[in-house]
Amino acid sequence: MNNLKGKSAILYRRVSTTDQKLFGNSLNAQQSSLKEFCVKNSMIIVKEFQEDYSAKDFDRPVANEMLYYAKKNKNKIDYLLITSWDRFSRNTLEALRVIEELKKLNISVNSIDSWVDYDDPAQIMMQLMYLGMPEVDNKVRSQKVKTGMRQGLKEGRWNVKQPVGYIKGKDELGKPLMQLDPLKAPLIKKLFESFAAGLYSQNELRNMPNFKILKLSKSNLSRVLKNIVYTGKIIIPANKKETEQIVQGLHKPIIDADIFNKVQYQLSAKSKNNSKKNKKSNDLYLRGHLKCVKCSGNLTGSASTSKTGAKHYYYHCNRAKGCKESFKVKDAHIELINLFQGLKPPDEVCDLFEMVLEEHYKLSKESKYNQIKVTKESISRIKVRQQKLLEKLLDQVISDEIYKLHNGNLDKDLLEKRQELENLNDYQKDLSEYIEYGLILMQNLDTFFEQANVSVKSKLISSIFEDKIEFDGVKYRTPIFKEGFGFIYSKINELESIKNKKEDNLSKVSRLVPLTIPFSNLFYKNLTDIYSLKELLYNEGLTDDKGLPLIKTETSNSLLLH
């Protein structure tokens, strides 16, 4: 080290949050070391610079300020001093460039911990090593982080930013495990269900008051609807060594796979429709919902102009294929209302249905209680096994790898049982509520339909009928209902038949009628689709908040076309 007495220096100290946490490289510690060095060597401190910033490059506010100052005051500065080379930069090429730039100003950059004599080639080689080590360390550290994150994903732990509907959390062992956001998770579930039902566009959903709290932009909403993490799954991206993988996550799902798949279908279908925008008449709302009784083809609709210039609207088959099936739009629309009126059950039968439903849940309560008890016992057993496994790890009976393998499997079992318990607690209430709304819908379907706009009419039809409906020009053939609506319709007919045969009061009759609900994922999904109509009709101003109709003073004239 040359005689430094009387030499002038600017001091640069830098720290990052990570550095300070892991290594204690605080700004105060660096300042103290630099000043002690200058006092010991009788050096003059011209100016001090400090910053809290990453050293991946020199795009740092204070570093740029320091370089500007050095250029302006080059004749007053002999040295730029740092505590160690990694404080200067963790990018070797960037560091060498700046060192060379300052060298041209006759300013020497040096570290008080690893002093370099620039006249000694061997020490210059050592400087290259000093500068290279932080960069290598960064890359090794980054690779370790990436490897650790990938391994965490493989174990089912979501370890990046939590998607909307989840918050940070930990499992029973203190490991990171995101948890359901109690406020936003139910909204995310409702968002998926509403879109899956095909009742709303993305923009309509995004602008609903209920979903405003989610603060979803157009692009964010699209990403949410495509994110498989909400089903409890995790996608592990492909890398050079492995292809893309999908694993079961340890976090609680917000939606099931059926809802997610239906959403993806809706996204695909809407995308196709948007790419083929047509100019259909708003009044031909049955177009796309009718099937030809002669050739089973899809019917379309159009207007023809008479000699007098008047327009007459018809639904018709594909004439290019030789089928001449055709009928007036007016006739199809009137008869559809008649069809809906024919579905309307008597009030007494609806009352009976609700009584039977109530009896059903009274009888199933004990069975449901037993299922819940068994599931809770299974959860307790899994927790005991996890505790014993942990004890074996702490006693060094098993290795860390064996612990991770077995505990990961237990975590998955625990997640499944907790989801099963949640479903058992929610199923009874939801199903009853959904069926009861189905009754309201059946009682008021004609009223809702007459007063609804074209878009809502189409959504009502899609939610009720499994397949396209058939009109022969006079009447509709018996339609095929979706499973949920069909169940309600069939039970209503069954109850009406029983009631007509008995003269007992409703309460007694209700106890004589068994109610077997054919639960399936499709059945439950169809019921949720029907229940989604409640919010749709409410938002359109057709019902109150209980789902009951609000009768408009003026009946829409858009129903009939002449």
C-alpha cells in the first residue's frame, strides 16, 4: 500500500436489506470502517455517499450521483474508497468499466479490506477474482432460490405472490401455506360460477357492485378465470430438464374442476363468437335454440318483405340443404309463453314440495351428522400421524427426505378431508336454497320471460333446457330439461298426482312422500346455474332481493313480431 497521507477520498457505502439481515453489513458499520481507515492513513474525506440498493448494475441513484460528482471534481479527488468489492458492484464487467472510467480521471477505486496495488499484475488478477466472486455468488444464490421454489411447487406449496382470493399463511408446522381470504374467496367462487353459467360476459361481471372489491382489470379478470390454482392444482413450468407438470397443491381450492372446465369452455366459446360477430335481429331470440322437427338441423331466423313493403319474420331451416321447414316468429313466441305457463305448478303443490324438502333434511340430518363425525375423526388421525412423523424426524429416526415424502402425502390427505368436511357443512343448506329458488322460477317463468330483454331471454332458455327445443309450427314437443330443473319439474308432477289422490292435509301428505335427490356433480352444477339466474334477474330489475317478481306497469312489446 502506497503512502496515503494527505490524499483525498470520496467514500461510498451500500447495503441491501438482504445483506443487512444475513451479514450485518450495515451502513453505519461501513461508515465507521471507512472513517477509521482514513484517520489511520491521514487521508482527507472530500464527500460521503451511501445508498440502500441492489448492486446488480450501476443504474443506482446515489452511484450515478457519485460518478457525476467525481467527474465535476476530478482534480480534488485521489481515491474512491469502499469497504469491500461487493459493495461496489456484483457485476464484474460493469465494475471494470466504471473503474477504468474513473482511472482516466486519475481517481483510483480501492477496497480497504482487499487493497489492490494497480502496479502489480498479480494483484490486478486478484482484483478480478474479488469482483467476480460476488457475481458468481449472486448466480449461485439465485439458482438455489429457483431450485428451492421449484421444489416447493412440486411439494404442492404455492410460493409466489398469492392470487386474488388467497392470503399468506402457514401450516401447522410453520411452513408457508397460503390460506383462503375470508372476504374475497367466496367472491372468487361466485365469479367462476356466474361465468360458468354463461349468464354474464367478463365486462358485466367486472362492473357488478358485488365484485368491485376484487379490483380486477379486464386483463386480470381473464387471468383469474384461466388460473388452475383455484382448483387446488399448481402448474410447474417447463425448464431445460423437465416438461410442464401439474401437481396437487396443499392449499384449499375455491372451486371444483367441473366449474373450472366449464369456465374454460365458456371462454373458448365466447372467443369464437367474438371472432364471428353477426348482425342478428335482436328480436329473433330463439335463433340458436331451435331444432328442426323434420331434419334435426338448427333453425335460423330472418325477415321477408312483402309486395307492400311490410316485413314478416320467420324461423326456418337451411333451405340450401333442401329442408323447407318454416313458421312465423310470432307463433313460436306465443307458444313458448304457453309452454312456460304449462310448467307453472299450483301454489298448494309448491307448499307441499317445501314441506317434503324440509322433511327430507330432517331425516338426513342424523346421517349427515355421522358423516361429519367420521370425517373429523379422520382429520384428527392424520394430525396425530403427522406429529409422530415429526417426532421421528427430530429424534433422527428418519431422514429429512423420508419425512418430506410421507408428510407431503399426509398433507394431501388432510386437504381432501378438510374439503370433504366443508362440502358436508355447505351442501345441505345450498341444495335446499337452490331447489326452493327453482320453485320460484317455475311459478314465475312466464312473467320473467315476457318482461326480460333479449339477452336475458336467451340465458333463461339455456339454463332450463338441456337441448334445443322443437316447434312444429303449432306447439312445442316435450322438451328435455337440464338435470336440476328436470328434477324439480318431475317431483312437482309426482306430488301433484299424490295430492289429488289424497284428501289429507298437506302436512300429513308431506310425511308420506319420499324425496330421493339424485346427487351428482352435474345435478348440483345445473342447480347452481339456475340459482345464478336469481342475481341476473335482480340486476335486470325483474325481481326483488328474494327472487320474487316485480311486475312492470308496461308489458314489453318485443315478445311478438308480425
